[in-house]
Amino acid sequence: MNDKGWRGRIVIDPEIHGGDACIRGTRVPVYVVLGALSADHSIDEVCTNYGVSREDVLACLAFAADVIEDGIFIGATTGGWRASPWWWSPASESLATMS
């Protein structure tokens, strides 16, 4: 999956699973899929166990790769997507004012 193709499959909505990144149309968090893969479950097993597609699983991997590569945490706000460096917290200075 390339060119941020996960964006059509991974959603972050504060009303779904507490705002965790989930596979669109499900309540399956990305971290659950990654955990299953890291526990040596095959993609086919993950698909069967969680009722998701192979493309959904690949989107989870692409999402995780982008988060790690960019060094950001992507979270939802009422206004839409927000990208923050991993070290940023709401108590720290606003990203909009950082240079």
C-alpha cells in the first residue's frame, strides 16, 4: 500500500473505541491487528478472527509505518485530523506557535 493508502481504511473518531485508530466500519483497533501479527498470527488468521480484509491488515501496517517514519501521533479532534510530534501534549506549547 503506498501514497498514504491507509487513509481510506483507517479512521480515528473520538466516538469509536475511545479515539483509537480503527479499521473503517469496524471497532477493530490498529494496535489489535499489529499485536496479532507480532504474535505470529498470519494475515489470513487476522482476517478470519477479526472479520477484516487483507487490504485492511496492510493498511494497519502502512499506518504504523507512517506514524513511526514521521515520528508523529495522529489523533482526532472535533475539527478533523491533528498530527503531533510524539513528544507534544496538550499541556505543552501549541504546535501552531512552534517554529
